[in-house]
Amino acid sequence: MKKLLSLMVVFSLLIGGISFTAPPKASAASDLVIKTKQGGYVTLSNIVNVVKIHSVKLIPSEYVYISDGAVTLKIVGDDPQSIINYYPNGEIYSDELIQMFVPSREKKSIDVTGNEVVLSKPGFYEGVVNFGSDVTISTAAPFIIQVVGDSGGKAEPASTPKKEPVNVSAKPTASKVLVNGKEVSFQAYNINGNNCFKLRDIAMVLNGTEKSFEVGWDGEKNAITLESGKPYEEVGGELTVAEKFNSEKATLSTSIIYLDGKEVKLTAYLINGNNYFKLRDVAAVIDFGVTWDSKTNTIGIDSSTGYVME
């Protein structure tokens, strides 16, 4: 118990000592996404595992994001405020009752130059990013990152995105889909092992929830626009499933996608005039929960939770 109480004191001091500096605006990316209530967000590359921390009230972050090499952290949003501390000898403490991050005494402040920073040295990085003048933990994007493996302490560029094939075969998704626990029928396809959905279908089922988003189309710019937190306006044809639902040929979409006015990189395939997106990619940028139950072959969409990479 004495050890636990001492840890609580450490975390209280850690939270109370947060200060902020303001890096410039950032461009969007499509890796693991940590969103804020203010509209801005943080992306992390190279994350291979996420560990839930049960003692969430003691520290800002509910998770430890684990990588197997250097992590590129990008900040996207207006008027960002940030701090990152590096703990080379930190650890994840756990027993039968509690699990938490324990920072080491040795600490170094990490500066964010430009719109991103590369975290390459092994150890733990604890930080928080806030947007605007309302600087509070409850509206911020907190994170704890564990970098496993050594990149020599050198900043490395973000990894080159995987090149998607231009023409592919799309098979009807055989999985059942539950939205907030209720079964919903979608005309969805499996493309290269990923379940792909129409944006308007997803927007339709999330309409009226805390994860509502609007979908727009700019024909002149060949651009799809997404606006988070706004009600979805129906255009007709949403959630329509064809009687004969067969395999189709799909072509890589060339449309540009904007989220809240900023470009995001999402892979989409065009099937019979409709763009289909990987469900997990959409979940990451809109920040809703996605689960998979292999025993029942069931996909879950949950508007009450945020996206967690599996």
C-alpha cells in the first residue's frame, strides 16, 4: 500500500507540473489517431500494440502505445499547445489490482520543431497536446508511448505509405455487423482482407450519436469532405443492399478527402460509382470504436467509445 500511495504522489506531481509550448500548424496523416474535444488530433506511426492502463484517474492517458522502432508523432489542428517528456528507464507497473505507468527520475524534455517529432530512443515518452486557449487534460490528447528497439538516437523520416494496387477484386462481406449492439445490413465488400464500407452508410448509422459526421462532395475538386460533430444530411440510397450482391471489380479512387478542412490520407476503392473505405481507417479519423469477434464472425461499431488500434 505504501508503494501505491507513493506512486499516486508521483503522478499528481507529474500532472500538476504540465506546461505548454506552441508548435506551428500540422498537416494530417492516417496512422493511429488520438483526437481531442477541440477538433485537433495527434497521429502516431509504427504502433504495434496498445496496453490499457486501469488506473486512468492517476495519469492523463488511458493507454500505453507500444512501437517496435521510431515513432513519428504529428500534430494536426489550430493553435496547438504541447509538452513531451522522455523517461529512458520508465516501466509499466502491474499487480492483481492495478496497472499504471511509472516514470523514472531521469527525465528529458522533447521539443517539437515544425509539425512533427520523431521519437527514436528506447524508453517511454509521456506527453499531452491541447488546442486553443482552453488548456485542460479533459479536452486534450494525452499519450504514453513506449519505444522498443534502438534507432541509434537519430531522427528518421516517416515510413513510406504502402502502395495500394489500382485494380482489385471486391467480395461481399460475409460478416454480421452490429451498430451499438443492433444488427444493421450493409452492402460492404472485403478488399485484400479489409472490410470496406460506403462513407454515407457509416455516417447514416452514426447520425444522432456523439460520433456524428457530415459527408459532402465537391465535383470540381474531386473531393470528399467530412465534418466531424455535425449531423448527417441524407441524400437517398443510404443502407441500400442489392438483391443480387456479387463480387465486383474495384478501382483505386483518386478522390481527395478532407476532414474538417484538412486533407487526410485514406485509401478508397470505386465500385459501381461509390467509394468504399476501410472501416478501421474511417474509425481512426472519426474516432469511433470497432471490434471483431472471430467466433461469431461479427463486426462491431460503437459510438460510445473511441478508436483503439488492434
